[in-house]
Amino acid sequence: MDLYNILEKYALEILKIWYKEPNEKELQKYSTRYERIKLKSKIYKVNYRMSEIGRLIFVICNILKMLDEAYINQEGINIRIEYIENIL
């Protein structure tokens, strides 16, 4: 299983457990907080500004886009993820 499939599966599992569809009033009032993310032909409206889970899904989906574009353009990509304690 390649990195793309692993990350996509991970994102879908997170959404399955944590995703809650926002109501229309919330979407209209706070439209800039939400990002439309498409995974496996389903569109999720993710609050990436106020929710830690939303930020995580947003990051995973952007990595998926980078991997997809690198594959389409036949380019290599290096991803390094570091954990930094006590950043603040």
C-alpha cells in the first residue's frame, strides 16, 4: 500500500468517526472557516480554522493533492514530518 492510499484511508477513518455536517446557518455565518474536501467522491465541509480534526484533515488532503500532482507530472517528492515539543 503506497503513501497516498494510507493517508486517504486514514483521513476517511477520521471523518467516519469525527465528521459532523455543518448546518446551513453555520455555513452562511462562518463560510470562511470551511473548506470543501472531496474524498472517494463524497464532499465534506471541514472547519479547518476552529477544529483540530478539521486542520488535520485539511493537512492530509493537501498532502494527497501534492502526491497526486507529483504523480501526474512524474516528479519525485520528499515529505519530512517532525514533532516539535513545547513549540509555544
